[in-house]
Amino acid sequence: MHYEVAIARRGPFEATIEADSRAAISGGPPPEFGGDGAHWSPEHLLVASAALCYWNTLEWFARRSAVPVLGFSCSARGSVAKGDSGLRFTGIRLEATATAAAGQESQLSQLMEVAKKSCLVASSLACPVELVATVRVDDRAREISVVS
């Protein structure tokens, strides 16, 4: 497998990111590094990639196990700090909430853990990715925390 993207400069702090027939997105540095905050930064894209990959992985396992995911949302936060070799991500925290059909909350909870362990992007990062997973069913919630 290979994944290819193309970056084309549009200005001193703006580039277009393209891949195949996908819609182009505008990228640039975050305000902390001289950007204007109007474009997707590499830092935001990395954090978004971890969250999106987690969701995709969960959906794949859920479909394979015939456990419907009735709803899903995830907020993600990446932390950056200066270390011996310069700035680096020190961790990413995913706070995911999935809605299960009545009687399937336990299976969905287990699949959320499996998806975290199987997420390609999270497994490829040098920083830890923490998951706080909540399963909802009929306004009831049970919270589990998976830290790796």
C-alpha cells in the first residue's frame, strides 16, 4: 500500500494539499508558527488523522462483528512540548462517544478498545495516544479508559 499527496505553494504561508480526485484543502502553519489560523496546519492534520483513523477502525470492526454504531463523535487534543531534540508531540487524547443499540453496549465497548489497539495512525506515532471511550444507550453511559 502507498498513499500519495501533493503540496503546491500558494503563498508564503499557504499551500494546497491534494490527493487523487479528493477535494483539495488549504494548509499552512498554525498561528504559533507564523500562520494566520485560516488553514489546516500539519499539527491539526496529525491530530485529526489519529481521530479519523480511530473512527474508521471502529466502524470496520463494528461492521465485521455486526454491531451497529448508531452514533459517534470524537474530540481530539494533541500536546506539544520542547524536548531534547526540539518540539514534538508528547501525547494525543481521544475522547470518543459511540451509541449502541440496547443490549449491545458491552460489545461496542469492547470494539472501541480493539479499535484503539488496531488504529494504524495511533500505532505509528512516537507519542502515546490515550482513549477515553464512552458508550451510550438510552441516555445511559458507561465510561472506560484505555491508556497506552
